[in-house]
Amino acid sequence: MPRTVEISDDLAERIEGHLEDDETIAEFFEGFVSIYEQEGRFLQEGA
């Protein structure tokens, strides 16, 4: 079941600056979560 997550316009603009080619914000978050699941943490966690 798809879910909707609302983010601020400011955050959306910041994320758009990190997107690759035709990547969507949803795809960006999917990749972000995949990294977290594989690594068990985010790269900057605890830094």
C-alpha cells in the first residue's frame, strides 16, 4: 500500500540538488533507505 510523505518545499529543493538525471524524490529516498538497511546506519551517524 503506497504511503504519502509530505516534506517542506525547502527540503524538496535541497533534495532536488542531489538527484541524478531523471531520478525522482521517491527514488532518492528508496536509495537512502537501501543504504541504511545495508549498512545498518547512515554514514554521518555518530560523527
